[in-house]
Amino acid sequence: MIRSVSVIAIGILSGCAVSPPKNTENACQLLAEKPGWYDAVNDASGSWNVSEGLILSFIRQESSFVSNAKPPRTKILGIIPGPRASSAYGYPQAKDGTWGDYRQATNSYLAVRDNFRDAADFVGWYVDRANRIAGISKTDTYRHYLAYHEGVGGFQRGTFKSKRWLLGVAKRVSETAKIYDIQLSGCRDKIKSGAWWNPFN
């Protein structure tokens, strides 16, 4: 659904790309460093009833917060750079077709994958979609990441069951989401008011 191997789907930064946050371990510092990101995540969370930590953890796993991330190129004869493994792109590593579905479903025809606000809303939309189609609780980050990676149809068919590495990634994403939510519970008001001290500014 979303992309092939998401763990290291990092593209080469271009001159106009937004630099990723310096500290991705702490959600408070991460969001304080990037003006507008907290509002984007908070709005997506409210629109789709999905936790802020889930949204951030998905984007971190997919692109490491690199705005123009792409899957690595395949190799022809083990040497010659070939085509990329998929059309996945941007913060959410959404493929062309899935991104088109999102834009049509939400009437967001100007949305782009290298815009953080659009990416955050996409993650919320996809989780909501998986909840409606596959019945995955919105609090079950682990299963939602499996559906995000394999596609809702793939999740329902159980394609993830033979991928032990993916089960480990989903567990890590789930744990990161919990940590992010705990961190944000202690700094949300300060970030909203602009009072959070960010040592990376």
C-alpha cells in the first residue's frame, strides 16, 4: 500500500527541502523546533480522532521527517542504478495511488506529500479508513502500522504474518507513539503558548 521498505526510505535532500528536526527522540523538542508542526499534528488528531503520538511515530518510521524522502533505487546487475522500488514519496511515504485516494476522499486536491500538514492529515485519514474497513481500534497503533505498511487489504489477508521483521518494526512504532504521547502530555500547553524552551533554536 504505502511503500516497499519504509525503515530507511530516505531521499537526498534538495536545496528547497525542509531539514528534519534535530531531535526526534523527544516530541516536545521536535515540535517546538518546527513552527506550525504542532498545530498540524493537533489538527489531524482532532479531525480523525487519532493520537498525536501515532501520527508522529508513523512519519518518523516512514521518512525520518525528511520531506522529500524516496525509496532507494534498485540495482541492475548489482551495480547500475535502476528504478525506485515504488512511487512512495514524502513525509508519509504514500504511493501515488493511495495519495490520490486521499486527495479525492477529502477534497484536498492541492495536498502534497512533502508538506508536513498534509502528511499528518493523511496518516490520520488512513488510520480512520483502516478503522472503518478492518475494524482496527484507533488506539491499536501496532495493528494500524501493519495495515499502513501492508495496505488494509493486505492486513485483512494477513500478509504481515510471514514478515517477522515487520512485526518488530510495528512494535517499535507502537512503543514510540506511547512515548511521544506521554512526552506531549507534559508540554502541550507550553508548546501551544510558545513557552517551551527549545535548546535547538
